[in-house]
Amino acid sequence: MGPGLAFILGSAMLRFYVDIDKLSMDDITLTPKDPRWIGAWWLGYIVTASLVAIASIPYFIFPREMRKQVTKENTKETKPSLIDELKHRTETKEKLRISEFIKVFPKVLFCTVKNPIFILVTLAQVNVSAMICGLATFMPKFLERQFSITASFANLLMGSANVPSAMAGIVLGGIIIKKFCLTPKQCGLFCVIGISLCGLVAFPLTFLGCSTQKFASPQNDFHGSNGIWQNVTECSSKCGCSSSAFNPVCGADGTEYISPCYAGCLEVQFSEKDSTVLNYTRCGCASSGSSANPGSCGTGCYHLFLPFMALSCLTAALISVAQTPSAILILRSTNPSEKSFAIGIQLMLLRTLGWLPGPVIFGSMIDSTCILWRKKCGKKTTCLYYDNNLLRQRYIGLILVFVLGALLFFIAVFVVLCCKEKKTVEKGDVANSQEAHDISPQKNLEVHPLSDNTSDL
């Protein structure tokens, strides 16, 4: 529930302007729909830090040492593992040197990592984590660019739709496992089915989106943007426009200009109530009209927004269905004394291989689809326009790549579990036949020579 509430809180904070502490509401003429709007992102840190400080107060009430739970010792003698030896030395308060722990740690790590079920499930979860990281970090930005919605509304959708769908998938997976008492092999098959359905549902998202609106700019350093860019260098050359200005207006010809100056507008009309700009007139660069409205023209395919959200929520639910069975596979494939250590290693690998490189990969991919950068001192700062078709194809395509990676690893897990079950069944059959052979009358019958005394027989 934490991420969902965080997205909703972020949505509320982004409704305020970033300089709300320096400017009054009357001085702010921009609206959240304006492309230049920057929300008060820093307010979220203050609110969450205050909540964390309040939540930490009850920790001071806990005792310094918790009561130890008394457990019955297992009478069955087994060879102690390295984890058991460390626990024994800790419980007996025997001094454990750092050098000794460093020597033992690689052995324990190797014993855990060499488990095929553990490492395959962990690698599958690494792909899932990277996918979830890309969805959680950049999905609001993706929705904002594809369907021309505000950043506040995009975050609200993530917190109220996508995240609850993922929660429902986790709960559903747990209910199915508990109700049908799935075996490890069945859990592996369940993960394969869930990830496969996720890929099938996510694939149509590649085609549900909007193309980049036609815009005009004096820059000509575009790549793959034929048909959506119009050069206005000549018609606005006498206006003395600033190259760093970004104040989009939508011309009557349906073209979006990066500023009224580059649209060649000579006059502006203001509202009598709040002195906001109503429209610009006498725009010489507009081919089929002489006026322009403030703001972006938009992408014009809002009718695809609801189908996209429905499929994305279903994708989040299906990818989360495999969360509980994969955790069950980790717990059932490790020794009881090494479960906590295995979970720690798993979380370390997930963060190192999934959560850390995930945002970098998705961020680099998104930057590669930018067709107009804002520049300052000759260096790129922020992206003003993306090639929406290329952005959608690469973003959803990268998600599908991670889904495919998770699917392949879960298939490998299922194959390994099938082989183990087959070997167990064969060993059981051999043991049963050997046991039956040991107790058969032919083997235990002792043959005696015939005699007149029947008691000898």
C-alpha cells in the first residue's frame, strides 16, 4: 500500500507550483496543463519525513533485548551446517572474529548460490524487478507524453489503478496457493502461466498510443522525425526570438510552435478578470490562420487512453501473481537453517541486478527517443518533444524483453523441478522394490534336509 499512497500524495503535491513558498497564488499565472508547469516535488519529502519521524517514536518503547523464544530441540541428529555453527557460537557468546566470519561467509554464500532452484528463481525475479522499476519510475511520464495528461493526473492513476492492481495480483496468487496447496512443481508452472499471460496482455500496448503532434522549431538536429517538424527560421527571422524560450502555442493550422515569437505573432489578447492570455493574433508563420492559442495542441488520441489503462492494470496484476509462488519456491528449496540467509542474498541480488540498473536502462532508452532538447550553454538539459511512436515501441518493447527473460528462467525452474520429481519417484520405486525384495519369503526361507522330526521343519 505504501507505493500507492506515495503516488497519490505525489499527485496532490504536483498540483502546487514548485515556487509556492516564494510566490503567492495570485502571482502564479501558469496552470498544471501548461507544459512549463513544474509541480512542488519537494513537498513530498517534507510530508513523508514528518510521517517517518512520527512513526519512529514507538520504537523507543521497545526493550533493549527481546525475550528469546524457547524451542524444543530436535532429537534427530543431523550434520550441522555453517549457519548452525555461527548461530551456536553466537548463542554461547563465543567471540566471533571478523576474519573468521569473512572466511566462513564465502562458503555459506557458495552453498546457497549453487542451489539451481534458488538462483533461477532469483534471476527470474531480477527481470520482474527491473520491469516493475521501469513501470513505477517512468509510467507517469509515459502517460503524460502519450496522452497529453497532466503529471498530477498521471501519478493519481498510478496510485489508484496500477498499484492496487498489483496488490490484487499478489493476494490472488497467495489465495490460489493456499486453497489448492500447490507443490513446488505446481508453483513453478503457476509462475510460467502468469508470466506468459502477462506478456500476451502487454503486447497490444505497443500499438495503443499517440503520435507526436506536428511542431515548429528553428532547430534542425532531429532524428527520425520526418513529417512532424516544421522549420520556422525564415518566417520568424525578423522577430529576434530567444533560442532558449519555450512557451508552446497551438496555431490555427494545427501546428504547435515552441513560442509565440516563433509563430510570428504580433499581438496578444488578455483576459479582463485575471490578466491571463486568451490568444495570440497576427501570427505570420501560421499557414492557414493568423491566430494561436496558448498551450500545447495535444496528441489528439484520448480515446485510446481507457483501453491502455485497462491493459496496463491487467499486466500489473498478472506480473504480480507470480510474486507469492516464487517466494514459496525460494523458501522450500533451501535448508531450514539457511532460509533467512537465502532471503538476504536474494534481496541483495534483486537490488544489485534489478533495481539499480533498471532506472538507468529505462532512462537511457527514453532519452534516445527525444527529438528536441532544451539547451543551455551548449549542453542538453531537458527534453521538450519525444518521438511518441518510437518512445512507445521502445518502452513497451523493453518491458516485454524483461517479461521474456523472467519467463525463460521460470521455465528452467519448472524443468528442474520436473527432473527432481522424476528422480524422487524413481528412487522411491527402487526403494519400495528393494524393501519388498528384502522381506520376500524366498530370501528369508532357510532350506533344511528332510527328517522324521517335524519340529525341525
